[in-house]
Amino acid sequence: VILGIGDDLFDIRWRHKVLIPAFSAIPMLIVYFVDFGVTQVVVPVPLQPYLGDVVDLGWLYYMYMAAVAIFCPNAINMLAGINGIEVAQSLVIAIQLLFNDAMYLAPMTPYPHPATDSHLLSIYFLLPFIGVSAALLCHNWYPSKVFVGDTYCYFAGMVFAVVGILGHFSKTLLLLFIPQIFNFLYSTPQLFKLIPCPRHRLPKFSASTGLLDASVTEWTSPPSPLINTALRLLHKLRLVRITQAENGRITESSNLTILNLWLVWVGPMREDQLAWHMVAVQTACGMLGLFVRHRLALLVFHHDNREFGFIA
């Protein structure tokens, strides 16, 4: 929350605010070390002849948890920019996490179960979060009367990181972040300055039509041959939209965010329609993630911990 307030007030640079959540995660990692201290992971069946049934990652596991704590707040913050999208995506993720937690409670899972207490802890965090977010969404949905800023984004992301880590289901958590992971990977060329990156990349509003369309970044100088080839290929694949001068030089390209990409695919639309589309994408990807976790995972693991009492 403090990071979000600081970012709203002082416009913290990306290279600084990416690492700040790691410091805020230190108390959580200390709690994990004192109360649990588990750093072993189950090895997929195809690799067990070479690595054994479990591998102790030691301090690398704490590095992984710190990375999750960094990623979750920033991932929610990156998929933002239209009324309601920050709260709506967080609400969908929270409800799907709550559904996953409920699968470990009686009568769906025999009690006592080793994972029950961990998922009860998650439920204790998620229920008030869902209630607050649902009330906030009523005022934040288009046309918004309340703007959440970065404060809510970092707060929501850290709630998910805490329940995922202390609840021992961080891998399941990441499966519910499929749109956010895609948005981050899709944005990396701009984040790493391979493509010009404006301060704000949210879709542009057309006053004449009342619709949103994909925003663009201007190329004041020609892109390098490699970037030029990549942009033209992505344009043919409809993964980016480019504008060319009469001589064929690229002058503009759409900003690399999932919101702009959706507008490239579907075309201009109202802000509330775009938000609903993203809610549908988030819901569908979350359902796919839960299916992968509890069904397809059985292709590389012997069993689901919900049925056999292993914590994962």
C-alpha cells in the first residue's frame, strides 16, 4: 500500500518500483522460514529417474518466492488504464482462488487434510478482500466515480502473493495470472527500451466516436533492421499495428499491452465493453489454469495433492 501511495504521489520510476516489493516481502519470507521452512519441490515423473522424487532448492526457493512477491503487484498494475479493469481482474482472481481453496475443505476433501489449514488461511485473507473489492467495483466501474490508482493494484497483488506463498500454492496462483504473464511478456520490448515506451500506454479515446482504439508510439528515427523486420512480421500476424510513411519507413506502432492488442484484433469499442471483454478473458484463462492444475498436471505428477494429502 505504501508503495502504491508513493507511486501515485511521486511517480516512481519502473526500475525502482520493480524491486521495492522485494523489501516489503521480507517479513512474509521470515514468517515462512519460521513457521514452515519447506524448500522442497516435487519433481515431475519424467525427471524422477534423474533427480529423485523431490529436490531441495534451499535459498533458491526463497528467491522464487521473492520473485512472486515482486511480480504479482506489478502484474496487476501493468494491466490497467480503463475504468474498472484493475478491480475486476483482481476480483476474478480472488474468486477463483477462493474456489480452489474450497476444494480442500470437507466434504470435497477428507478431513483432516494436510493442506486444509493452509487453504483456510488463504480464505481468511480472501473473503474480506472480495467484499471490499466488490463494493469498490460498484463505484470504479465505467463511468467511474472513484479511481483506485496504483495503491489498490499493489495492495491486491501483494494479497495474492501472501496467500499463494503462505498457503503453499504459488504455482496454482501463477496459473491464474495467465493474462498478466502474457501482458508482461508482450510488453518486454518496450519495458527494455527495444521499442520506444511512452509513460502511459493506455488505449486512446476518440471524442468524435466515443470509442477506445489502440494507442501508438511514434518512431522519431527509423528502427534497427532487426526491430524493423520483427515489427513487420508481428504486423502480418496481427500482433501489432504499424503505420508507414510513403517511403515505407515505420512511423508508428501500437503500444505493446494486452488492452491495445485486443483493440487491434477486435477494433474500436466502448470502454465498458473492453473491460467486459478483459473480464471474460481473465475468467476463461483462470478456469483453464485450474483445469491444468487439477487435471492436466496428472500427466506429469502421480497424483493431485487434494486427493492424497500432499502439500504443493
